[in-house]
Amino acid sequence: MKKRTELVAELEAELLAACKRSEYVLKRYALHTREMIGEMGAVRAAKHIVKMPRINDGFVDLLLLGKAKLTVEYIVAKKKYATLFDADVQAAAWNKVAFACTKH
């Protein structure tokens, strides 16, 4: 099992890589997300984003383009990161992206 610090580093790297890819797809800079990660750390920033009552435009735009895998919510919902987040945070993350990730 990986150490928590290694897992946090992987989460941060994955979030920043998703920012970079989403910037390419959306043709705009993910400044707010990057700032939050820098100021709060990857885990706290991800929790904050997932728990936000308002869904941001970038999230919706990514879903509309079929790029749900680039969202913070999708990354947080991964089993790989289950030890970093409470069950309610992971459930909230999955609930936001689940409809976009299921095949009909």
C-alpha cells in the first residue's frame, strides 16, 4: 500500500495534468483550480471543489464534450484515492459525474 504522501503527490499530479488537458480542450486557463491546489493543497482543494453547491461552467463544458474524466469530481471518485477522502466526499463526486460516465 502506498504511503499517504505518495498518494497525495499522485493526486496533485493527476489534478494538474487534468487542468492542462482541459485547458487544451476548452481553450481557456483553469486558473481558479490551479490557484486552489497551490494554496490549499490537492486534497483540501479537491474536497472544496466537490462540495461546492454551484456547478462551475468548466465542469459542464467538459461533460458536454464527453471529457468527464478531466473533472476534479471524476478523479476524486476513483477508488485509488478512497483513503484520501471521506465516503461522503467520494459519493458527492461520483453523483456529479455518474450520469455522464454511464452507458445507456
